[in-house]
Amino acid sequence: MEEIASNERIKTIEAYVNLNVADLEAQADRVKATFDSINTTVNSTGDLLGSLFGSLASADTYTQLRIIEQIEAENKRRDAALELQRKVTQAEIENIRAKTRALDRGDSIHKDRWNRTCATT
């Protein structure tokens, strides 16, 4: 009976570790997707800016003014995307610090689930 209980505890611990790993992998995937999206925005605005600057020299005065307006708009979009990336990075750093503090306290990502599972074994 004691061996069965020990095996159950081992299985519970393995499940707990797997949940923590799965949670961390899911978070990493979300962050990667966020950065990929922001990077796409920054890259596309960069490509457009390069094209606009290339067209600027050969354009008439009216077209130059329109190109300059578009350059300013693209710079604003690019700045907004970079600011968003900074905020996402800062939020991830805060999240990692919070999880580190929780682990230092002996808490875990799935503490409630762990406590409920242990209570039943």
C-alpha cells in the first residue's frame, strides 16, 4: 500500500512538473508571437520608409509634401510599435520576476492545482 502511495506521489509530482513546463512553453509562444507581430510591423514600415525616401528626390513639390506626410505617419507607427515592444518586454520581465519570487517563497505556477492533487493522494 505504501509503494502504491509513493508511486502516486511520484506521478503527481511528474504531472505537476509537466504542467509548469507546459505553462512556461505556452507563455514563451505567446511572447514570441507578440514579438513576431511587432517585428513585422517595424520591418514593413522600414521597407515603406526606404521606398518613400527613394521616391522623394524625383517627385514634384506637391508629391514631395505628400511623401513627407506619409514618412511622418510611418515614423509614428514605427515608434508606436517599438513602444509596444518595450512595454511587452517590461511586462515579461515583471512576470518572470513575480514567478521567481513565488518560487523563492515555495509557491508555484500551479500551486492550487498541486495542493488539490496532493490533498487527494
